[in-house]
Amino acid sequence: MEILKQQEVHVLVTDMRMPEMGGLELLKIVKEKHPDIIRMVLSGYTDMQGESIKPILLGKTPGNWRTSMYYHYYEYPGYHSVKRHYGIRTQRYKLIHFYYDIDCWELYDLKKDPHELNNFYSDPAYAKVAKKLTKELRQLQAQYKDSDELAHGMLSSQTPEN
């Protein structure tokens, strides 16, 4: 924190685990005190989710490279004012579940609707896609040890300032 007081910093890269303070804790403090600093967190620990991108950088895409990505967005209310949600994104589709103080599903066909203006979740023509993506979403949640219950428990234990 002393370095940030003494010199101008444009980008801050931190590890998840540090001796005196966790990386996420540091990023939260930096965000509050220096909102213009670009913040990134990396980790060399193998128990973090994700895969090495080294083969990709060497021009060799692994045969088992994932075709979808799971994400979970907790930060509400916040800068973007986007409700808490989690989802799965493939090259063509995005399935989203908004939760906590709302229960809403959205499905976007990014090929037909790249600006995500039309929710196809209730469209019978997309029922098979929604079912397949929901199954994959639940598999990824299990893989990453994430769940609706975990999210609700974590959020209900936070103070109103968070």
C-alpha cells in the first residue's frame, strides 16, 4: 500500500495468496482507494480453477480444450448495477441464471442475436439447447464446487456495505 502512495501505478497484478493479505482483499482495498488502477489477480497454485494457456500460446490447442466457460458474478449493487448471476458461455450461446432477490433465466443465441436483445429461454425452438446448457452448467458448478446454496450463504453473511 505504501508503493501506491509513493508512485503512480497504472496496473496492479497480485497473487491470490500472499503472506500478509489475500489477493482479493488487496484488490478490494485498491478498488476503493484507487478506482482507476487496472487490477488483475493471478495464481501459480494448482488448486485454482482453470487450465494453462501455455499450449495455446505455443500454437497447439489441446484436443480436450474446453468449449464452454462458467462464470459467477456476485458484485451487486456495484459499478455496473448488474444483478447477481451465474452462467455458461459457449461460442454460440449464453445461459444465465439471475438469483438471490430474483429468479430469472435468460438464454441468448449469440450468432442470431449478438447484442443479447432477445431472451430465447422460454422459446420451444430452444428447449433442447436450454436443457443441454443447463446440464453443462450444473456439471461445471459441481466441478468448481459452486452452488445456489453456497452463493446464498455467502451473500447472506455479508454486511450491507459489501
